[in-house]
Amino acid sequence: MSTQDLTGPGLRLDHLPRRKRVNRTMEGLAWLAAAIAIAILGVVVYSVGQRGWSELNLNLITKQPINFSLTNAPQGLSNAFAGTIVIVGIAMLMALPAGILVAVYVNEFAPAPIRSVITLVIDVLAGVPAIVIGIFVFVLLVVGSGQSGLKGSFSLAILMLPFVARTTIEVLALVPNALREASLALGVPRWRTTLSIVLPRAIGGILTGTVLAVARVAGETAPLLFTSSVVGVQTDWNPAHALQTIPVAIFELSESPDPKDHARAWAAGFVLLIFILFASLTARWLATRNARKLAGR
Amino acid sequence: MSITIEPTVRVETRRQPIPPRERLEPIFEVEGLDAIYGAKAAIKDVSMEVYKNLVTAIIGPSGCGKSTYIRCFNRMNDLIPTFRQTGTIRYHGQDICASNIDPVAVRRNIGMVFQRPNPFPKSIYDNVAWGCRVLGMKEDLDARVERALTQAALWDEVKDRLKASGLSLSGGQQQRLCIARAIAVEPDVVLMDEPASALDPIATQAIEQLMHQLKSQYTFVIVTHNMQQAARVADMTAFFSISQGGEGERYGELIEYDATEKIFTAPSDKRTEDYVTGRFG
């Protein structure tokens, strides 16, 4: 159905065609920008998937790599998947409580001047390049005693901390003051109000931030090169040992002369991409579910 | 030609007469209270007594510091970083503004209902029960919840859906839920900061009725900008107004405090008369 212009005396129609044109142009530009963003993602996913397709099978996550393999025996990167799960998992266990506590202090307890100082420090920390964190942890923990998965977790936790703290501060600030007042007016102490009223209300946002932070650090390579990269091919779940991880494995395989190694690197990259996609979807789902629950539906 | 302005507010005459002041038991004695935000005084030099088992209304135009004043009674203003106050508020003879008094203990005895209904994002039952549980009143929790909801005139409407979210209730029901939550922990005093300003007349009436019924057990202090409401529910009424100090400073001040009947029919201050007859404010 085509739209019809209003006609009649006294109607203000000055520049109407021009305004319509400008509107259509701007809408088109916005559409184009969105299309480009989606297209880039599509191209990346496609080319990574296509190059890794030959190695994208169950062996990738169940079989260990074989050193100097001259045979066609099936091999995979199970050591890297195990290491990434262990290292990122422990990093999350370190960064999540610390980040939440920092945010709770900043938002619920700190006086205004301290609050702005800590917020600034968190922002600066968020901007520190991963390689700097890596070399810092290397000098602090690795030199003299060797690498371990735990030290890798520690460096990833430093990277996660500002993200978790920042998102938590933001969601805590969204908790209406009326709720805090309601609890405090009952004669409930501050800590209890924070624990039972403020944090449950913010938990959806906190989880969303955490999932995104996990997705981000799961792909970090630089700090792990320093802290957990001198590894064997065995699948190892012990964080006291240096553990292989997906990003480091991709980096190493990409330097191999064997094209099958390249394919495996692409396949591992594809799995990482899919993991991040699912993590983001989970974060979204958590956020909407939480919003629905809080609205009383 | 002189025009006589009829009072716009009629005071119900069937209310119980208040005993003479010397026979009333003061629960709060406010003396020389100044409340200050940063460098700006919100209220200055307020002195009055609040009596036990009466409903005391605080009326006055917007910006006269009514809400600031009522929040002094349970140290709610402590939450505002730039706030400070001078003067004393004695509660049963003890100065609750002193720095060695724990505001948590004050609030435990002096409950509050806020202007906007603010139920917790929990079930109806938990909204009432949570405070009791946290404060250690765990015995007969079901009976306690039922009693509080009944007192708040909400029980019949929610008894079949106690598990539903408190946020699923209508505005008036939410406010009554907040009242139930406040009285479930058995405070001594209930402060109400414009509790009906977001409610329709029927919900307002329900809240006013329950104040009438509950004042034998509690002491109510209610802030309202609705004079009819003050005239309906309050035994005592305090009128606050905005005063001009030097250098254009504006602050709230207690103009007159007396029995509601007297405030609305024979105020002794011209400013009170202007306000209650609708000539100002």
C-alpha cells in the first residue's frame, strides 16, 4: 500500500520531499553498516570453518596430538581443550569473587572520593595490554620456578577482573535505591541488605558480564605464552603443570610446515569461535530471563 | 468588600478527642533540629514532640523539608553522603542522632513506608517474611505473615496466591504489602512518607482506615501534601512552610503544631490559615 501525502490548505508541507529523501538515505546507511558487520562475521566464520573443515571431527577434541607424525594416524588437540577448560575455569573462580567484591565495595560502601579512584584504577587495568600482564606474571611468578596452568589462570584472572568489576558496578548501580531503603528501614544491616536484596537483583547482569569476560579471555594468547606454553602432547588436567591451550596451540600449529597442522589450527579456531558465540547467546538468555523474573512474570 | 474564604478542608467531628497534652506520652522529643545537605539547610530549628499511639501528620508545601524531616526519625538520611544534622531527637528519652547510636538499631524500632511502593522482587509471602526471618523472628512465621497482611487489609486479596511475585500486585496492593512488611517486624513507630501519593482514592482510603485501626498498637507519623488526608487521619498536625533567610536562602520551618482540629479550624498563625484555607500552596 502506497502512502499518500496529506493535501489541503494550511498544511505545512515545506521541504517534505527533501526530508523524506534524507530519511531514506540515513536509513539506508544504517542498514548498510549493519549488513557490513554481519557480512564480516559471516566471512570470518565461513573461511575459518572451510579451512578447518577437514580436521573438524570428534578426533579434534578426543585425540592427542602426535609429535613429528609421519603417519596418517588420527590426531587432535585434546590437550589444548583440556588446558583451556582448566585454565579459564580457574581464572573465572579467581576473578569472579574478587570482581564482585570490588564492585560491592565501590558501589555499596566506599565514600565518593575512594569510589572514583577505584573506578579509575579499574578502567586503567582494563586497558593494560594482555602481553604486559603476561610479562608481569612471568617476572613475578614464572621466573625461577617454571610455568604452570595456575599461573596462566592468574594472568587471565587479572585480565578478567576489570571486566567483571566494571559490569558488576554498572548493574549494581541499576538496582533501585528504593530497594536498599526498604531493607534498611526494616532494621536490616547493610551487609545483609547487599547480600540478600541487592546482589540477587543484580545477578543476571553479573553473570552476563562474567560470561562475556570468559569468552574474551578464552581467546587470549599473549599471557599464556609466558605462563603456560612449554608443554607436551599429553592431555593433562592438572593445573600445577604447564597446560596447552587452544590459542597457544593455534599459534604453534600455524608455524608448522604440515598443512594438516594448519587445518587443525583452523578447526580449533572454529571451535573457539563457536564457543564464544554460544557464550554470548547464553549471556543474552540469562539477561532476558533475569529481566523477566524481576518483572514478576 | 471583604471576601471570606471558607476552609476547604472539613475536619471530621466524630474523631475521639485527644487527651490534654500533659497526659500524652511523648515518644519523640525533637529539639532545635537542623537538617543540612552540603551547605544548604533543608530545615531549621524544628522542635516538637510526637506522642505515643497517635497519628501525627506533617503537612506543608512542596520543598518545605517534610520528607527530610521524617527521614531524620529513623536515620534514613545517613545514606546521603553530604547530609548532616544538628540538634537532638530523643526517642524514649535517648538521643538517636548521637554518633554512638547504631542506625540499624534505630530502624529496627522505627519502621518506614515510602512514597512509592517498593516491594522486594520476591513472592508476596517472602516480602513480609524476609524481614522477620533476617531479624530472628522465625517462630510461627506463617501466622505472623497472615497477621501482618490482615492488619494491612491485604490478606483476603492475596491469600490464594502468596507464592506470586509481590511485583504482580497493583500499586495500591503493593503499598499495603509494604505496610504489612513494615509492621510484620513489630516496630514501635511507623513513619509514612506520602504513602498514598501514588495511589487511587480507594487504595488511599484502605490505607487511612488501617492507620485508624492500628494506632492503638503503633505510633504513626505521616507526611502528606494532601490536607484532606491529614484532616481525616491525624490527631496532631504539624505545618511546615518555606521561610526566607538572609541572602535568598530558603529553608523549611515548623510554623505551627497542634491538634488537627485546631490547625484546620482555628490556626493561630496566619501562614497556617492561608495554607489550610487554600490561599497558598
